[in-house]
Amino acid sequence: MQVESSFGEKSGMKPRNILIVDDEPTNQELLAAMVELLGHNVILESGGPQALARLDHDIDLLLLDLMMPGMNGFEVVSKIREDAQYKNFKDIPIILVTALSDKAQRLKAVEVGANDFIAKPVEKIELKVRIGSLLKMKEAQDELKRHRQNLEDIVVERTSLLEEHIAKISKMKQELYEANIETIRRLAVASEYKDEDTGAHILRMSRYANLLAEKLHLSSDEAEIIRHASTMHDVGKIAIPDAILMKPGKLTPEEWKIMQQHTVIGAKMLANASSELLSAGAVIALNHHEKWDGSGYPNGLSGQKIPLWGRICALADVFDALTSERPYKKAFSLEKARSIMQEGKGSHFDPQLLDIFMDNFEEFTRIKKTLSNDTFSDGALVYQL
């Protein structure tokens, strides 16, 4: 409801809560009467400490007497503007009311943070104009705060939704990655299924390759890729006839040529895959029989032209082949295998990688002893790769 005031017009402003602070009851009553005629609600306090205690979010403006015992108006304003205890009220409009009107008083009022200054005796029209102006300013500030809070709420809500969405995507990616690993594991086991080694070779070989990658200080992500992708190094053997693959004696030149094709076949099987692991597997399948001096197959690459992953897996593959029994040979002792590996430095193997292998030989032998042929069944092996 609009209130008919003694100012000669209706007040069109929404009623506000005005805190009047004055130690003189007469002054309180006079100011209260004027404010009520403007259509606003009045709260009365007689001193600074009481005013500070009364502050709450319902107070829209403070009419504050300057000259009060104990705590004057300047001190009250300073408390509200500077004390962290009143940080939620630091923007409340404050009008200082005083009988003094000298320039120094006005300057100090501005310095401590008062919004306006009105002299006693208070004139009705002046009070109306000053209160109206500051309340409009506060209304605009409040609207801005509400808008800012709404934006913050929207940001919080959308951030929460985004985090939830990211978590779901992350979970899906993890599930997809694990499904990819599962496929690779079973593909790797299938490539060695006919071997009497029951596929444990690929488990040891992947651990050797992973250890070499770590000792070479490759990133943990790359070492993990090598660990899983190396299990597919012989996947092309699926296409090699059993008569050649399982032959207990030496292969004929024609048979050897067919056997060598497992590198090319494996690379073609894994080529152009969207999976990073399968693509890495293609590189390893094609290059793990290349030799540092260029005498390997299928492309006779040499030195740094051989992809690093191929060089790592070549060393890991040969070490496990030397220390494992095959249809055509017995397993060599670890010391004999070490000696043969050393002879291949600079010819078969990357010299730097072989030095790393030799410096950490005990760790490689520990893997060999831990993952013996009889340790795993094919089903258990899938979950160890």
C-alpha cells in the first residue's frame, strides 16, 4: 500500500526497514515519524554497540547520529565498513546525522565510509530525497547481488552436471580400455595357444619389455603401452601352418621364408586400428625381428631406423626364447643366455638397450623365475597379461 505523507505526495517506494540510532529519545521520535510517513518500517536503537548487534539482512538503511557517548557515529561506520565480523553488511547505506556541519566533519564522514551526511535539524524534504536516493542505490546493488548469485548457482549446477558427465565419460573410456585390453590378451594367448609353453612366453616377454621401457625412463603411459602391445608381437603366427610352427627340426629355406611372414601378417592384422594399443602392436609385430646391423627381417632395417618399440621387444623376445624350451631346442641357462645376449651387442641388439639389460640382469631373471611355464593355465594367463 502506498502511504499518504506530509510531504504532499504519495510514496511510491516499496517499504524498507530503516534502523535509526540516536541516544536522544526526542530525536529518535522525530526521525521515526518522518521515516514512517515515507512509508518505511522503523527500528530504533540508542547507541553504537546496540546498533551493531541489531544488524541483520533485514536492515536496508542506517540513520546514524554522529555524537553519541561510548561509540560515536564515525566509529560505528568504521566498524561496519572494515571489521570482518560485519562483512555481510559493509554495503549497507549509512547516513550520518549531526548538528555539526563543518567541512572537516563532512570529509571525515566520507573517509570512514558514510554514504551521506545530513545536518540537524533534519528537513523533511531533504530526508526524503537522501533516503530515496540511497534506497534506490541499495535496490540496484541487491538486484546485482541476486543476479550474481543466480549466475553463481547456475555455474555450480552446470559445473556439477559437467563433472558428472565427465565422470560418466571417464568410466565409459575406462570400460572400453579394459575391454580393449581383454581382447588383446585373448588375441595374444590365441597366437601362442599351440605352443607347448602354454603362452607364458608372452607374459614374460611383456614384463621384460615393460621393464626395459621403465629403465629407459620412458613415460609411464608409454611403458604401459609397450607392456600390453608387446603381447601381440607373434599374433601373425596364427596364419603359419602347424607343420612349420611345430616342426621339431631345422626349417628348410622355403619353410623359413614362410615363418618370417608372421611379422608382416601380424602387422597387417593390426594395421589401421583406431586403438592406440593395436596400432602399437602392429609396429612391434612388424619390427621385433629386425637387427641393429640390418641383418634381420622382414625389411632389413638397421640402427635407429628400427622403431624403438621394435628394438625393445627384440631384446625381450630373444632373452625369453633363449631361456625357454622350444620344439627345436632345450632352454639355455641364465648365464649362457646372458653370454649369448652380450655377443649380440651392436649386431643383433641396440647397444644402449643391451647395456640397460645387463645392468639390471637380476631383475630380468627374477621375472623369469617368477613366471615359469607351469605357473599359469591359459585362462589364468589372460588376466596376468
